[in-house]
Amino acid sequence: MWAIWRIPTQEPNRRGIVGENAKSLWEETVAICRHIDMAIGFALSILTAALLGRASLLVYELDALDQQLIDELVEAA
């Protein structure tokens, strides 16, 4: 019945009674972890968008180089 990340309550334990301060601290810790999780997700989405944008730019540049090569081959023929 005892989970590792059990939410503190007013139940007695080995160190005495876990009070409202500990419960509030736990809730604040959980809120901070959620904010960190959202910030990491946001940073990863920005990084992914940047990488996809760069890949798109590279595809465009390769397409332009292919077209230039085709034009040079047509002129040479």
C-alpha cells in the first residue's frame, strides 16, 4: 500500500506526523517538476522545428543544385 512517491498526509510515520507544510512542499515540488517537464517539451519542439526547417532548406538547396546540374548538362549536349 505504500508507494515510493506517496503524497504526504496527516498520517503518523516513523518521524512523527507529516504536517501541512510537508504536503504543501510536496505539491510545490510536483508543480515545479511539471513546469520543468513543460519547458523541456517546449525546448524539444523548438529544436525539432529548427532541425526540420534546416532539413527543408537543405532539400531546397539540393533541388537548386540538381536543376543547375541539369541545365549545365543540357548546355553541354
